[in-house]
Amino acid sequence: MEIHVTEHKSRGALKVPDYAVRVFVDRDYGYGYFVSEHALFEMLTEAQQVQYLATDDVKLDVPIEFAQRIIDIGQTPYQKRRLS
């Protein structure tokens, strides 16, 4: 499953203070979920962390459970979906 991280994303090193980044899940670009960047970063593997910090926006392949966790902790004005 793909996640795409865009707005307020750090590059090179994590920003302090912790900002919310916008994460789109499974190519659903309707609104996205705002998630603590530090919480998201801690959930990534070491290789994904390197990839994450390398660009201004990043697309990562993650397990469905990871994507659902993003939905669960993310902020959105819309009803949250359940992945299957």
C-alpha cells in the first residue's frame, strides 16, 4: 500500500517543533490525514527514514496495517475509512 507525504515535510533532518504532515493513503487524494511527523518517522524502517528525508515529498510502500495506523492517528474533517 502506498502512502504519499506532502505538506510541511522535513528534508535532511526532522524539524523542531514537531509539525503535522499531510499523508495520502492508497492514492486517495481527496483530503489526506494530518499526522505528527515525528510519530510517522518513528514508525518507518531505517531505509524508509533515509528515503523520507531525501526529498520534499515522498511516496513509500507500507504494509496495510501501517497505512491503517496512519488513518487511525491522522486528523481529517471526513469520516475515516477502514482498509481491508
